[in-house]
Amino acid sequence: MNNESLTIRAYDEATDLHALSTIWFEASRLAHAFIGEERLSKQRVLIEEKYLPNAETWVACLQSTPVGFISLLDTFVGGLFVAPGRQGMGIGRALIAHALALRGELELEVYTDNTQALRFYESQGFIEQSRRTRDDEGQPFDNAHMRLTR
């Protein structure tokens, strides 16, 4: 990827909702397969109706096409997702750098079974603060709480 071709812009619900929902779903099917497709399908509705409309979301685009996004709730990263065919190209790093420049510090939770994401966040300098054995819905999926400061 040519870094000059990547742009990061504010989310526009009118034009981005479907594209970001699709990126979220496709990336989640790979990264969170342990959750199950039925639960992911239900979560997708929440992504579209609750999470994207209520978060500050930044969209990474290549030639004006959305390829990833980061959603912030103050300093908390509610989600960072990159289209599966675009992972490993620096898009996630660029989104983290953008959010860190805006906030000065970031926090997030990541499923520990998502070892690729856990390694990615560690490579970006996030430090694990704690773990819990159940997710937000009370399901038995370990989550690591991580923090990054400049």
C-alpha cells in the first residue's frame, strides 16, 4: 500500500453505515469465529443501530473506498476493524496513530482468543492492565483490558 493513498476521514452515516457494517462482519467472522455466526449476526444489528451512530468513528479509505475504521468513546476504542483483504498493510496502525494523536491515550478490550489482534495491540505499544473471564454479554470469553499512552 502506498501510504499517500490512505486517507482517514470522519464517519458519514449516510454513506458509510453499510460499508462499515460489512467490514465489521467480515473481519469478525474471521477474528471472532469462536463466538459463532448466529451471535455475530445479532451483534451486527447493534453495530448498525447503536454503536456506530453513538461513537466517534474515523474511516480509513483507499482511493475513497472504506477499508477500515476505528470507533472511539472518549479514550476507549470501541472497535478497530480492517477489511480482511486489507489487513497487514498498515491500515490498523494508521488508525491507532490517528486516534492516539486525537486523544493522547487509548484503552480497549480485546478477546484473548483473538491472538492476532492481541499481538497487534502489543506491537503498537498497548500494555495489558487486567483480564476478565466473561465478555459484556456475560459469555465465557476472556477479555484483556489494554492501555496505550504517548
